[in-house]
Amino acid sequence: MAGQLNVEVVAVDSKVWSGAAKAVYARTTEGELGVLPGHQPLLGELRIDSTVRVQPAEGGELAWKIEGGFLSVTTEGVTILAETAEAVAPASA
């Protein structure tokens, strides 16, 4: 899918969300990270008590408060592996 990311958000106890997205934003222990289609592969540790935001290909932005975990970017897509993931309203821009 050119111009889109395959994204999965997974908590320890359940699959939270999966689908096509335009962008993913997360805070790692190294700082804020934005992932767009074509991003280089990476593995990052998610910061405890932070928010992961996804801009789906269709529809409004989604956001989850997470309590640590990992973000993996590969040529196949983006996977968020979180200890916990609680849906929250996205912050206004």
C-alpha cells in the first residue's frame, strides 16, 4: 500500500487496533517520534505514561495512553507493543 502504513496496536492482554494509517506518533525514551510511510526500520522503547497517536487512512485521529512497551517499524508496517493501552481523546492541534 503506497502512501500508507500497516499499523497494529497491541496490549499485553489484547489486540487494541489494526489498520491502514497515514502516520503514527509516539514518545520513546529517546524523544518524540513521527512515523510516515517509507520510514527507516527501527525499534524504540516507549516511554512510560505517554500517548501513542495514529492518523488512520480513513477517519479521525486515534490515541491511547500507554504504560511502556516497544515500537517496531519494519518494511511491513508499524507495531506498538504496550504493557497497557487505554483509549483517550486525541489532543487538539
